[in-house]
Amino acid sequence: METAFFWVAWGTISFWAIKTFYYSFSKEKLEGLRKATLGMNLAVLVLTFLPWLPPALGGKSGITFALEGNILAVLFLIFLIVSIVLFLTKTPSNLKIGAFATIANTVILFTLMMQIRPGTFILSPFDIAPIIAVLFLLVGNVAVLLLWQQLQIKEREKKKKR
């Protein structure tokens, strides 16, 4: 039953998002997607300060991993900060680079999570922050892809006017 509920909800949300954002351009949609993506990345930044491991395993946060020199954590923070800065601008090329950084960051965080917690484990409130961060990044990926589509439509409309 839960699976059916998930797919019905997912299908409804997907239909709404595609109908709303995919086919037509508007400055309001572009701005809304930019702000949504910026918000998702800011939420992920906040989650890097929370524990990514339970206290029994050291209770380290994403920031701690980066400060200790974990290359994936350092890359993750660099891409995250770059994407936040780029989404503060409204320049189309910056938004596209920010979109790429957000998508790449999802892969980096998945890899980092597999490195710090290989195998199967039971989640607790003390180590759920990276899971929530990945979920935010996945939602952000949908937003940046829709944002990219809005930028493509905008470029096509400019070419038609010439």
C-alpha cells in the first residue's frame, strides 16, 4: 500500500512540475526555481554542521570531515559554496554552472556517504543529516534541471525575436 501511495504521489507531483515549469518560459518561474535551488543548497549547508556519524563512531559532522582533510568532503563543501554563490546571481551562465555544481555535488555526497558508512546500518537521529542532505540535493537536481530548461526556452525566444 505504501508503494502505491508513493507512486501515485510521485506521479502527481511530477505531472504538476512538468506542466508548470517545462513547457513555457516566464521570468517568475525562472526566479522561483533559482530561489528554490538556492534554498535547497543553503539547507544542505546547514546540514553539514550536524553530525554525520553517531556518537559511538565519533559524531563527526560534514565540516569536521572537510577540516580533517577528507578530499570528498572538501570537494563537497567547495561545490556547495560555489553553487550557493552562483545562485545568488541572475546571470544565465552562472546559473548553468551552479546547476552543474549541484548535480555533481549529489554524486560527491553519495560517494562520501558510502566511504564513511560502508555496508548496512540502522539510522538514528544522530546520523541522518547526510541522508536528508542527499534528499535535498536530489530535489535541488530536479529544480536545476527545470531551471536549465527555462534558460533554454529563454534563449530560443531571444533567437526568434532577432
